[in-house]
Amino acid sequence: MLMENLYYFSELQMLDCNMYVLKDENEKLCLIDLGNGLSMKPLINTLEQYDLNPKNISKILITHEHLDHIMGIYPLMEMLKDNPPEIFAHPYTADLLEEGDENKIVPQMFGVDAKTFGINVVPIKNITRINENDELKIGSFDLSVIYTPGHSKGSISFYELNNKILFPGDVVFPQGSFGRYDFPGCSLNDLKKSISRLADLDTIMLCSGHMPPVEKDAKNQIARSKKNINWM
């Protein structure tokens, strides 16, 4: 637990990501990013250890469309098929998931396929598309959506206004690191602009897609990332 009603689940090895859970006053859960599918079962087990009911997952927020952040959607939606959660994503990510083309979900460049993760890729319907300046309220958490392309076409970051928490996916990482920009759909110039925008935020806690969270003074670490990428 990072703070009251905010939980952090560390990524596993092999193309996985950190996952974060927000809890509201009614015990409903919001999951930020979904991992590679293999990590979904450990997540469910850990939720239960914290007395959090996985069937109370009512919202899913996706930071971007790369497989290590979205593959868990398939086992999770199967588990929750009787009462599916609402899914929020950038329109590009939403289109990709709704189309359900495995070759786009798991590009050959990664040297794996859906079977590697025990996943059956199917179209995911009824995704809510979110864009710049949209706002989402999850209990006491107020999230503002920031469009932050560069690492991917569909990258969005979530900035929590009350506690000054940033969920940037793979745009920026702790210790002056930042996301890759050599995948299809990436752009170094866009990534520089996105990180510059995030560096302007008054961020205390940084909850990135990889590496452990920064729990205080995260603004200085994002400033280091901005400085480092501007050398590129």
C-alpha cells in the first residue's frame, strides 16, 4: 500500500508492468494498467490477501496500448464477464482493443505471441474513449487525463490532483529515466514534449509503469528525465 486506498503491485519478469489499484468509499476498485496476463492471477491473489474483492473491480484505466500493459485485460474480462468493469483508454488504444487483431496486439517484433502468455485475443467492446483534460473521479481521487504521446501513439498519463500523484505509464520513469522511442508509432520529439509537460506538474508521487514508485519529491526526478532526454 502506497497510501490509504492506493495499492501498488510490482511487475513480474518478461514483458510485464506495474499495476495500481484505487479503492473508493464503496469498496469498488479501479485498476490502472493490466500487465501481461501471466501476472493477473498473482494480482487477484494479492488483492484477496488485502481483503479486496477482485469482483469489485469496476473501472480499468489503460495508459497505453503496448502488450505488457494490456494483455491482462483478457483473463480479467473473462473472470468478470457477469459484471464487466468500465474500460477507459485513449481512442487509439480503444480502437486496437475493439478490433482484436492479435498481430497488432502482439507485434512480431517482440518475438512472442499470445500463446506465450496463455492468452486468447478477442475483441473487447464498449471501451470509453478519453482525451486531454477529461476528468475521472475514483472515490477521493480526482484524475485528470493528459495526452502524452512519444512512447506510443495512445499514451495518456493520469495526474491525481488532490495528492499530486502521476501515473505516466511508460512516458517517464524514476531516476531520470524515460520510455523508449524506437518502436513503431514512437516519436522522440513527441516524447520530449510530453516529458516537458509532465515536468511542469507539481508531482509528489510518481507511479510509473516500470521501476518502483517514487513516494516523495518526484518532481525533481521528472526534471532529471527532462534534462536527460533533451540531450538526445
